[in-house]
Amino acid sequence: MSPQRHLEIERKYDVDGEASVPRLGDIGEGLTVGAPDEFSLEAQYFDTADGALAERRIVLRKRVGGQDDGWHLKLPGDRARTELHWPVTDDVPGELLDEVRALVRGKELQPVVTMRTRRTVTRLHDASGRLAVEFADDTVTASNPLTGDIRTWREWEVELGDAGEESLFAPIEERVREAGGVPAAHVSKLARALGRDSLETGTRAVPAPAKGDKPDAGTAVVRALRSLVDALVTLDPRVRRDEDDSLHQMRVTVRRIRAVLGAYRRILDRKATEPVRAELRELGQVLGRARDVEVLRGRLTGLAGADDLSFAVGLAQQDYERHFADVLEFLSGERYYALLDGLDALVAEPPLTPAAAKSATKQLKRALESESHRVESRIGKANASKQSKDRESAMHEVRKAAKRLRYAVEAVTVGEAAPLGGKVARLGRAAEQVQDDLGEWRDSLSLQRFLEQAAGRAHQAGIDTFRWGVLFAAERERGEEAFADARQSIALLRKAIG
């Protein structure tokens, strides 16, 4: 069952036990106040023994009572949290587990807090009856089964409804302060129950640069690596749901991480990073087999608008389903979880070399010069290739080298904390163009081969494949055009390398 999704925009306030709920009837034009409702809520909060969810500011609970009892998963955001909601079941729903498997990694989810809340809710609606604001007066008793600690407090919670606007927070807060409330010192009930100001402990933090800060090479590379590892974990549940473009984005993210670890081996000790790169390569290959068929299926589907290629599309779909099953199997295995642990360890305790303490500008440029020479070498080998089969293989090596150069450049030129830019960024864009043009050529060759193979099977099935031959010829012409474009982009990249 797909979860209900809700964007949670709220403010919390600490208040003592004697305070009276503020008057809310005239905080916004056209808003009406309903009669208060009272609820008794009981919730169990779950996490791993090492707090894997809390460290990412994620809250998982099972709550009974009130109007939204069930399983809740709260995901952090800049200005609001996304809350996913499943109906009450005895065990954690499988769809919910898929959202956090990349964090839980096979570890047991256990109760970390039991919370009982006496809640009184006052709702404000607009003229059409839509909910604008929900004001909750909560008296909470929380117990920690691991430590035996019991904490009790009172808080006010103001949450916007579908008709609410953030401008309503200001007049409500004014009334709250008049009644004795102050902005909460804790970001969530769970943090307070655990005796912490925030959920995360800070062990994953990479120092953010101050304005005008010039980070050393190690800080710059680890910061880029952390961002990519976070992106990989975020993409995991999207891939499990087979969301559009998620497979592509995870594959690219894996390649970006490999590029950073490979290109900046003078800064991160390769003895520690190479085993991780090898495992990333295995993951990339599993993702790649499914992604390549996904691209092929998309191109066939586009062609099917003008010609009957439903038989070929069906064959591609079968291949995709088979390879996607392999992806799901890999993502649910110990090898994948060990890889994620290894990536976390690289960021938490990076294996820095002596060069890491030196100026980022000099060390990063030196690494990119080495990557540029690598591209030049691959281009030279490709130009020396005589046979078409050798040329295809050599050009694929050029594409891989250009892609690694691009990702290495973007890791240190994109974002506010990026230490490089200008000419270096232009080098990355030139490498990207080579990657795109050679990728288009390679995809065209793959489609040509698939059409040839599928045509034989279609003919045996009694399907007229004359038009397939016409499409094959047109695709071959498009492939030749893509190869010509690639030749031009390679020349421009060599010029950018200088």
C-alpha cells in the first residue's frame, strides 16, 4: 500500500503547566475557531541501536489514538518535513522499510522511546471550511526502555493546514509569548525524550566553510564526498520504488563517487579507497545493466509511435524486469550494506595523505591536470585504432576518461563551498560534451544491435519486419552523425586541456 504524504510545516513552543492556551480567534481575516478536541495518544519510536535514523534527523514511530494513528515516517527538509503515513499493522510495513533500508542496513529496529500524550487540539478554518491552522496543547510523558529514564513536559505545537500560510505564524507566536510560551529548545519530541537538543550527534558533520574561507585540499574533497554519499542514500528508496530517472541518478552518483576517489588519490590514500572503489564498480555494473536496457526501451518506445515495434518493446521490457530484479537483490544484500558502511567510514575518518593539509587550489588543480593527461592518452589510442571494433572499444575508454574528468571537476567547482571555478569549470563542461556525444553514439549502436537480434525473433514469430530494416538504416545514420559530433567535441576538449 502506498503511503499518504503530508508536508509538515510547524512551530513548537515550550510552556509551563499553568499557562492558559492563547486566544486565537482573530489572528487572520476570515478564519473561524472550532471547538477543542481531546485525544489520548500512545506512540512507540523506533531506531537501530546506533541511532542510524536519528543521525539523519529521521523519525519512525507507530502511534495509536487520534485521527492519524498508524506508522509515521518523518523525513527532514529545509523549511518543512515530509511525513509518510501507513495504517496500523503489527509489524513495520515493508514499503516503510524500503524507505530506510540504506540507513538501517539489516540491523534490527528496536523501540527507543514510548511516549504518551494528552492532546487538546484547536483548529482554525477558512471561509470555505479548509484547515488553516491546528494548535495542539500537549502534555507528554516519555520513557526510554533502554535507560529507564522518564521525562514529562508540556508544549504547544502550531501546524499549518492546506489553507494555512506561513504569515500566520507571526501573530500566533505573539499570542503564544503573551501566554508564557517560548520557542522550543528541542527540535522534536523524540530529541527531548532522548535528553538531547537535536536528534543527530554531529558525528557525520563536515565543517561548513566560513565566508572567504580557503579550505585545505582534504576538507574540500571530503566535503564533496560527503555530499555524494548523502545523495546515494537519498536515492536508494526512489530506486526501490522504480521512480522515473532514479536508476540513472543512482548510477551517475556511484560514478561520481568513484571519480572523486580515483582522481584525488593524492589526497585520500588509495590503499583505503581502492577496495571501496572496487565495490562501487560492482554496484555500478548491476545498475548499468538495468539502466542500459531502460534507455533502449525508451528509444524503442519513441520509435513505436510511428511504426509497430510493440514486439521489440516487449522484449526490452522483459530484459529490464530481469535486470531490475538483480538491482533489488543487490540493494538488499550484505555486500551493499558493507559498501555503505565503508563510504561512511571514509567520510567520518578520511584516510588523508600529507598533501591533504596543503592548499586546495594547488593540489586539486594538480590532480585535474593528471586526469586531463589521462584523457589525452585515451584519445591518442583511439585515434590509432584502425578496425571498427577496436575503435568502438577505444572510444568507450575515451568516454569513461572524459566522464571521470567531468565528475572530478564538478566535485570541486559546483556549489557555494566549491574552491575552484572559472577555467576549471569550463574544462568540465567540455568533458561533459564529449561524454554526451559518445554516449549518444554508443546508445545508437546498442539500438542497432538490438533491432537486428529482435528482428530475427520477430520474423520467427511471423511478424513483418520490413519497416524494422528502414528504422535500422535511419538509426545507423543517426549514429554516424553522433560520432561526427563526438569528433568535434573531442577536439574542443583537447583545446580546453591546452
